[in-house]
Amino acid sequence: MQKISIPHADAMALDLIEKISTAEWTTVTARFDETMSAALSDAALADAWASVVALQGELESTGTPFVRGHGLHTVVDVPLEQEAGEMVFRVAFDADGRIAGLFFLNPDAASKEL
């Protein structure tokens, strides 16, 4: 199977985490594909980010995005430096640049292969 990789996925992922960290939920969810739209509302995304902040504190900085093709998706991992620890923001884009997956992972889970 050919691995798809879309251009500028790294910049797109950094833009998304910035929008999430500043509570721009509708801007993020508007970019979801149909499956994500059905699975994750603005409120659910807000709740997920609130859980990350409760666990690790406010976002302080982001690391260098790691981009790779995975089947029909382009997957980007962005290391997050937070007040109380580290997390990884993982986003999967479809061939049209829509968000097909969005996860907040601990670094150990993120280091495992897809």
C-alpha cells in the first residue's frame, strides 16, 4: 500500500494545537472529516483538552513535529511541554487535509509504532 503524505502537515498540526490551547474549538472541529465530526463535538474536544491540562498543566511550548505517512493518512506527532510534564499531540490528516484522528498521548504510548 502506498503511504500518503500531504505537504505542510507539520505546520497544520502546530496550528491545530495552538487553536486547541486557545479554546478555538469550532475552528478545529470545522476541519474534521465525517467520522471525526460524528465522534467528537466542540464540547467533547474542550473536555479532552481540559483533562490534559488538569493532568499536565498549561501548554508551555511545542517541540518539532514528526511527520509520517500511514496508509491513506499523514500522521503528525507534536511533543508538548507542559507545566507538570510532557504529552504528545497526534493528529491524522486524510488526503484532503481534513482531520481524521486526534489524540493526546503520554510519550511512552506515542513512541510505540502505529
